[in-house]
Amino acid sequence: MKKYTTVIGLEVHAELKTNSKAFCSCSTKFGGEPNTHVCPVCLGMPGALPVLNKQVVEFAIRTGLALGCEIQKFNKFDRKNYFYPDLSKNYQISQFDKPICLGGHIDIEVEGEKKRIGVTRIHMEEDAGKLNHSGATISTSDSSAVDYNRAGVPLIEIVSEPDMRSADEVIAYLEKLRLIIQYLGASDCKLQEGSMRADVNLSVREVGAPEFGTRTEMKNLNSFKAIARAIEGERKRQIELLEEGKRVVQETRRWDDNKESSYAMRSKEDAHDYRYFPDPDLTPVVISDEWLDEVRKRQPELRTEKLLRYEQEFQIPRYDAEILTGSKPMADLF
């Protein structure tokens, strides 16, 4: 068998910890009776106009600053058009060609080896609703009910460069990113509640090959263990296809953690398939130097700086300092 390199990039969605939704005053509280946290704006009723929640922009700026991104002082919202029951207005308000943050990085360490993972961009968008199927999956269900409580909840999407080569690197990246966002107070990042979700873009190529292979996108990953299993499963699947002389199809796949296997959902869309265009109901976002300086001054001490301070100022051993800073509540208590 030939030797292969795995190439992985991540799209991480984090639900922002605001009291109200991105473009209306409905509650973002998790749970509640279905379709009780809704209004004409987040349901997309004709004539209802969105109004941007300023806290959403501040949380996006904070995250960008923490990841070393370049904050785009002029950015705008676009309509991402697709048709699915969980999106009642048939488009998602997102950001396309002018996102709020560009560049950046996260430094990780795996088995004593340090590595820098690039961040391509961070953009703001709204979440969709949730489908509740009568069966195990949509294909095995007689009916599906839709709950729009989550529709319009603000998200940031953090897109990485394809710099990761193993499940261990992916988990290290996600753990570091989750801690940063939690320290910022921007999101609670609870995977079990869907407030942090990761889509894994994965391809394989022969060792030494100059170009990346065909990638697939893996969805429905709601724990770090599921992510690690999905990466290993998809890696093996793609290698087996190539060894058999077949080709990998660019598509979106859904991971079934109970069966520890994935299945194809749909062909992978390109940007032009969504027919992006500037949202005519929302003005561009202009961030002043004064506001950016205010946000920068309010940045909390993050885990990396706190770890060094505990070691140097309090003379705490490294192992103990890592435990004390391993979660924000623990660090706050200390």
C-alpha cells in the first residue's frame, strides 16, 4: 500500500452568548417549548426588517483579537440562498466576501511538538432552526417537525487553514479554541447543546504529492471523541477508494457515531451555488478606531498569559497551573 498524508481543515461554529438573537429581540435561551422564541423577523415574514445586535459584533471582534486576526473595519452581511425546511426565509444572513476578521492563528502542542494552525477568517451569521425526525434519520422518518427557536441565534464561524494532519492535532486545536472563546465570555461552547459545532474538511494525498486530494466535509460531530472517530473513519474510506483505483467524490457526509460510519448527504456546494449577494435590509458594519480601542482594552487575560503569570508571579508548578487555568470558572475561583 502507498503511504498517504491526511490534510484537515475545520469550520467551527460557536453560538454567541447574547441575551437576544442576531437581528431581533427574541430570546436565545437554550430549550423552551418549540417555536416559542420566535417573531416575524426570525421567521422571515414578509416586510419584517432585521436590526443588528451590537453585542454580536463585539464578540466577533474580541475573538478576532484573541486569535491575532486583522479586524476589518468595513464589513458587510450577505444572503446565502438555499432551500431547506429549517430556514424559513430560504436564505441565511451571513458574510461572504467582506467578513469581520481575516488571518490569525492558534498555536498547539501535540506530544511535545509545537505547531501553528492558520486561521483563514471569522465571519458572523445566524443559526438555522432544528428538524426533529420521527425516525433515527431523515431518510428513515415518516415525518419531521421543525423548531425555529434556534433560528436567528447569532454565530461566529472560524475557518482554519488546511494545516492539520491528524485527529490529535484537530482535538488540540479545538480544545485551545474552546478555551479562548470561553475565557472571552463569547460562548459557553457546549458541544452537547450544539453551541459549538465543528465541520471537518478532510482529504488524503500520496506522500510527496504537490497538490491536495479531493476533500469531503463531515457533519453531525457533537463530541471530541466523535470527531476523532470520524476523522479516522473518513481517512480509511478515502484511502481504500484510492487503493481500489476509484476516485473520491467531493461531497458533504454525515457521521453516525452509533454505527461509527458516514454516509453521503449531498454533493458539496461551491460558493456560486448559494448565489450570495449583499443583504439589502442591512447596512454595512463600520467599526471606528475608538470602538476597536475600547474593545481591545476590555479584553480579558487569556489562558496562555494567565498560565505564565501563575508560574512566574505565584511560583506555582506548571502541572498545577495548567489545572487551575484549564477552565475559566476554576481560574476565577482561584
